Amino acid sequence: MPNNSSISEFLLLALADTRQLQLLHFWLLLGIYLAALLGNGLISTAVACHHRLHTPMYFFLLNLALLDLGCISTTLPKAMANALWDTRHISYAGCAAQVFFFLFFISAECSVLTIMSYDRYVAICKPLHYGTLMDSRACATMAAAAWGTGVLYSLLHTANTFSVPLCQGNAINQFFCEIPHILKLSCPGSYLREVGLIIFSALIFLACFVFVVLSYVQIFRAVLRMPSEQGRHKAFSTCLPHLAVVSLFLSTGLAAYLKPPSISSRSLDLVVSFLYSVVPPVVNPLIYSMRNQELKNTVRKMMPWSHFSSHKLHICLSK
């Protein structure tokens, strides 16, 4: 019966049984990964390089884009490498590192999404106090707190998970090292401490979700009282995408960690984990840029072909 000291590597879930399907999965994952890199990279560059976007809302959007880049870069590259090279192996240290960084990015992202809802609440419900409550120092402090709590959260879970003795082999039934599937390999009764920690963490995530919902209840009440239809449209265009992102991220994340083993299956676990670990980093840039005209215009100006088209139009008009 293996234990932690004798396990030098884990076996991740093989996404396909045939070589052709493995290569197909590789190209699909590569396309998803490149789309996430492009979208979040464009948002990060746009916010960092254009002074018009140096506001609290875009500052936290920059943090979200960076966290999304880190989150998807923690899971997909290893899955792509395994599919390309027809292997399932990940070292013990590599698995621990993957757990640490993945938990760090998703916990910090949850904090940033909660802060973003507070930012929208202050901007819409307390506009006269916005400059005071959301000044540069307050924004930097909140962002630092989000990243710092992410480090502490991931350290606690990683240390606790990998101190549990493992007696059920080394095959993880997931495409990346995920705590619930690692705990399935533990000796009977030895994982109760980590389960208790997961439940406590889930309550914290649930509290963040409740805070977001209550914030948006106040926001929507204030928006509906706005006399200007344009003002209502602008408020909804910035708030609804954020609410959709939070709902998808937290609901699937909580389901992955709290669903009972009786309803667990390989396909269901794979879909749920994919929804909260891969889908948000890909769709977040689309959601935020499609509903935000200012950000959309800034990103469009960064494209090389937009400069070429503008220059060509200027030449034609000058003639």
C-alpha cells in the first residue's frame, strides 16, 4: 500500500484513449489556451498602457485578467503536454505546485470579483463618495489583500492536503491535480481535517457570493430609479457581465468541491472542473469587452490593422 513517502508521481486522467483523439484534444486545448492568452493579454496591455483606463474599475479588471492568465496557465499546459506526448505523469512536487498555484489564483480571483462588486456599488449608489472610498491607496490596499489572502489560502490547503497519508494508489481521476480527487486516494478517515477546511472555505466563498448579490440588489434598485435611459443602459452594461462571471465561477467551483460522491462521475467531474477552471479565463475578456464600449475602442486601437485602415482612410479622404 503506497504512502506519501513512496509516491514520486501521480497519474492524471487521460482525456482520450486513441492517439487521434489525443492529438485532437491537444489542438482544442491549445486553441482555448491561446484565446485566453490573447484576450486577457489585450485587456492587461490596454489598461496598463492607456491613461484613460487608469480608474478603479479597470484597475481591478487588470488584476482579474492577470489572475485568469495565471489560473489557466496552471492547468492547461500540463494537460496539453500529456495529450501531445501520450503520457499521464506528473511529479509529486509538480502536483503540489499545481495545487498551490491553482488555489492561489482562484481564491484571489474570488476576492477580486467581490471587490469589483463593491466598486460598482460605490460608483452607482454612493457616487459623491466614490473618489474618497475608492482612491488609489484604497484600491492598492484591496488588491494587495486579495493577492495576500490567496497566498495564505493556498498555503494552508496545499500543506494540509499533502500531509494526508495516501493509501489508494496514485491515479487522479482529473486532468489536473484537484484536491477532492487527491483526497480520494487518502487512507480511510485521514482526510477529515481537510474536508472540514474545504467546508469552511466554501462558507467563505458563499459569503462572498451573498455579498455580491446584496450589492447588486442595491445597485439595480438605484439604477431603476435613474431618470436617464442612457445612464441605466451604461450601468447595466457594466454590472450584468460582472454578475454573470461571478455566478458561473462560484457556482461551478462550489459544485466541484462540495458535490457528494454519490453523484460523482468521470464525465460530470470533468465538465464541472472545466467550467470553473478553464471557461472563465476564456470568456471573461469577451464578456467585459463586448459590453464596455470604452474598453472595446481601446483594444481596437491597439490592433495593427486598425492603424493601417485609419491611415488608408486618411489618404483616401485627402485625395
